[in-house]
Amino acid sequence: MPAALVILICLLYIRERQIGSFLEVIPLVILISLLPWLGTKYAILGVVLACYALSRLQRRQQYQLISMLFLSGIYYVWFHLTTFDGLTPYNVNKVYYNNSTVRIFGFHINVVDRFYRLWGLFLDRRFGMLHWQPIIALAVPGLFMLRNWGQEGRAIALLVLTQWLVACFVAITMMGYWFPGRTIVTIFPLLPVAVAILCTKYSTNRFFWFAGALLSVYGFVISVFLIWAGRGGVTGVREIVVAYNPYELSNPLFQTVGKVLPQYTEWTAETWSLTIAWLLLITLISVYLGRDTIRRDYLRAWKFRRHS
């Protein structure tokens, strides 16, 4: 959540300020430099923000930003190598003690075994966002529309996609089948931007608003029951521990919806069939909602090929 706040402040600062002096570059350096200190896995988000900032700055300020970020990076590397004997604190972690940074990441980066997490973060019966806050599914077609929303829109889309890939393939989890959903919290405040763009486009479509309202109400109701169960409810005995077993929430609505979602602790015939059905449904809905954007991209590519 602190990293999410830093990203929001940084985006607002770049958009609202006409950065034209060395003193105005300094807050930008501080904000971008904070991300790797909040977590090594957020360093790549800092790179995305730096590239976006460079595209908005004059040449002199570009040199200043690059130089100061370089010095900041040198200090970061020196401090971690001196303190932890590696680029991350995991080197002194009880589980990974005396392993190099490369070896630690090598334990966990496995594209083939983790590929299902690309959609599992949405669809998983226990941890998937579709089960808890289905309104976020509207961000999928919304991200395609962000590409046509200027430099800021493309920067937001790239931040979301980058962190999604980090959550799928880089973020370390103590148990392999647990989804690193907490890593998504970093870019979670950016998802409503994509949803808002979609809502703006379909502002006169009653069915769209009815579906959106239904999904929102469901998410709100489940959140209330989740908090209630975590605090003890009527009896005072906690039904669940939110960070451990939230999927055991006994609410009938939550349990009923969970039956139509795949569970990725094992790959059974049910897992495969539900996964294929949901991916097909999401693809069809996304193509339908983003059809104008897809058509424009196709025409742009066709014109480029024709002229070249």
C-alpha cells in the first residue's frame, strides 16, 4: 500500500507540474527511488515511471533525472551488498540464508509452472479477484482503451501489466500454489482508471450499468461478510483469519459463486473445463467491449503496411 501511494503521487506530480528546474526534479527522484526500498520487486515499476517522466521533461531535466537516479541506484546497491551481502534482504532470511540473489530468484522464477497465474489471479476459487471483487474484471478491456488515452494512459497500462507479470513470475510465495495477490495491491488503485474509461464509453448503455451495479453490490456484500467473519461476528469467535483462510467464509452467496470458479491446487477435468469456459467468456466480452479500439488498431496496422 505504501508503494501504491508512491506511484499515485508520482503520476500526479508528473501530470500536474511543469518540471522546469533542478529543484522540481528532486521530488521526482525521491518518489521513484522509494519504490525499490519498499520492495525489490517494485524496482521495475520505478523504471516505468522514470521512462514516463523522461518523456515529459526537457533535455536538461532529463539529464538531471538520469544522473540523480543513477547515484540513487549506486547507493541502493552498495547498501544492500554491504548490509545483506546481496541485492535483497532475502540473503539473511531464515529460509534463504547464505544463498545469492540470483540463486534465490532462480528458485522461484519458472514461467512454465507459473503461467496459469496470468489468469489465476482473476479466476482462482480461493484467492482470485473475480470471486471477491468481480467489478475489477472490467479493467481488462479498459486497459486496451488506456493505450489511446495519451502518454499517461499508456504509462498506467504499462504499470499494471508490469506488476501483473511480477506477481505471476517473480514475486516469492511461501507456498507455490498461493497466489501473490498482495503484490497486485501496488497497482490496485490504477485499475479503477481503466474501469472508469469503460464506464464513460458505455455511459448510455443501461444493461452495462445494471451489470456493473450488480457486480459492485456483490463485492460490497462479500467485503462486509469478510470483515464480519474476521472480527468474530455475533458469537465473538473468528470464523476466518483473513490472511490465511478467507476462502472458508461460510456465506452462502460466496460459496455458491465459488462452485463455478476453478481451483488451482490441482489440475482436474473440472479445473480445465472451468478455466477454458471462463477464458473464452472473458475474451469474448473484452473483444465486444473493446471492439472500437481493436478496429482502430487493425486499420492503423493495415494503413501502415499499405504505405510501407
